[in-house]
Amino acid sequence: MNKNRSEILAVIPARGNSKSIPRKNIKELAGYPLIAYSIAAARQSASVTRVIVSTDDEEIAQVAKQFGAEVPFMRPAEYAQDQTLDLPVFEHALTWLREQEGYVADVVIQLRPTSPIRPSHCVDDAIEILQTHPQADCVRGVVVAGQNPYKMWHIQSDGALSPLLTVQGIKEAYNAPRQALPPVYWQTGHIDAIRPATILKKHSMTGDVIYPLLIDQSFTIDIDTMYDWQNAERLIMGGTLEMVIPLEGKKKFLPKLSLILLDFDGVMTDDRVWVDEQGHEMVAANRGDGLGLELVRKYLDIPVVVISKERNPVVAKRCEKLHLPYKQGIDEKVSIIKALMSEYSVVPEQVAYIGNDVNDLGCFELVGYTVAPADAHEIVRNKADLVLLQRGGHGAVREFCDLLLREYS
């Protein structure tokens, strides 16, 4: 252990038996397992020196290792119950590391997986505040409260209302304007920076002296329900927040595209095919996709070309109806993409490609921005710059068109 610098340990608690959203810690959120966002926040920090995941679940452990965290132990079952508090989990982790490895941290960081949308500087800022204030036991992430508790009420046993809080010098605080009331803050799950002695000696996750890290309200997501999950995905894929993203190499939303290339099956269709007894094939497409593409071409003047391996005439019929140029029966798409970039006089940075399966990965390497429907192959989702909320043939193309129209209009 190098004692010339502080030893900063990030601990990510992730038990396996989630009730509200089953298996949520490894469920994919905008293309990555939920836990990957917290691992990335620690690994991308300039201060954190070690990242571990405390889990009772072997599958979570494997995913955590895949994204660069250590899993030096499996959490005992008694510390992985529905009602288990954070304190025994952290007491176990710190005690195990000291007794089994002789490892002692100077600062412990808690990164809860359920608050995945973190500012890129969040972890380092919390550590700096703790180190700057030696009297502090803990630094906790907070945001300005969305609802003011001075305007909240109890219902008494007789059924009448009673104000939750009062303010000295302000009569009927619940009737006062918000600006006249004391500012209040809500604790988030983004970050806790804690001195180990607070946990092991004071037996507390905060201690007595707690300093705030004020976080912008736009990052406030605490995932407990599928509604929260969907909101988180919309925020991540909106591309407007300077947040931590799990893997390196993800591009920001492009300032301007000059060419959009689409795969057909699995992008403009749901990747299924109906075959009758004569061998005639039919596919399902989404009318909203067609309108979205029309609006993009009309209002943004961005050309769109379909490139399909499929040789069935249905490709031509659908593209002709939408007035889309297309290349059909293409086994090797790379040369076609190069030819199209030359034809449209664009450079790779101006081109987006939407694909859904592993045969599209070679195309991803040629263009500046890559997009995958929600149900694309896992490898494709992990490689894509943007993973859409909608599935192929169920509005994925329209979703991307709407994003472009909002971004560029």
C-alpha cells in the first residue's frame, strides 16, 4: 500500500434479491448493467485507489468483475436481507479487508447502484470536501428539496391537520412564500464519503459532523420502480448531462449529421418473418418510423439510406413506399458504406448508422455515431454510442428521428 497518497476505497453494495425490480443491479440501463454506472464513477475518479463490490450473488460478482471492480469476498447471507442496513454491510467489508488482507483505507466511498446518474466530478468533489474539513465525519450528496417540509402536515388522531414544522418568527410557515422559508435539502444516493473510524468506532454511516456535496437537481434519480427506471433511461439517452458513462469511447450526441444509414431487419422491422405455404414472406414495420424519417429529411435535410442483407422484395417495396434509397442483398456492407460516403461527400464523423446484430459491428467502425434499438444483440448494445428505448420495428427509428428533430430544430 502506497502511503504517499490517501487510500480511497469505493464500496458498491449490491445484493441479489431485489424485490421492486428483479435482478435490477445487473439489468441493462441504457445499454449497461445498472451496477456498471457506479463502478465507472469510482474507476474514473482521480482519487479512488480501489473499487470493490459487496454482494451475495455470484452473477452480480461476475458482472462487477467484467466492468473492472474487485469482489474479494461474498457477502454473508445475514447481511443481505430485505431489511439489512448499510452499516453492517460496511462494517463487514472493512473488517474483512483488515483481517484477511491487512488493508486499511483512509476514506470509504459508498456508491449506491440505484443512483446511477452522477456528475463526472461527483466522487472527487466529495473526497476533497472531506479531506479539506478534518472535523467532518462524512460528506453526503444532497440536492435542493423538491418539496418544502415547512408546507407539510401531520394528521392527528382526531383527524385534524397539524403542521409538520414551524419557523421561529414566521407565523403560519405553511402559508409563507417558499423564498421566506429556510432552504432545505434532500439526501441522494449519489455519494457518501466517510471516514472508516466513523463506521468502525462510532458505528454510524454518517457520524455527527456531516458536510454536504450539493448536486444539481437534474441528476436526481433514485431507482426503486420501473417508472424511475424509464426516467433514468430518458435522462441518460437525452445526452444533455455531463455524467459518468460506464465504458470509455462513447461519443456525445453529434452536433450535426449529414447522412443516416439504416439496417432493415431488426431496425425497420421487428426481425421476425411470416412465411406462408408457398414460401412468400411478410414482415412487420412501424408507420411512425416512416413519418419520422420523412420529417428528418424535410426539416433537417439529412439523407437516409437503407442497407440490407435481405434479398426479399419486401425491402424494396417498403423503401420505395417511403421514398428511401436502398441497397439490397448486400453481404458485405463495409464497401457500400465507403461508396455512399463518397457519393454523398461526407466524412465518417458526419454519418450515423443504426444496426441491431453482430454483422453490423463492422459498419459501426466506419461511421462517427452508432445507434442500436433496445432489443439489439447485447454486443451491439455495448458497442453503440446510443441505445434506444424502443425495439426494432416498434418505433426505434422514430425515437431516433425525434431526438434529431429536438436536437437540431
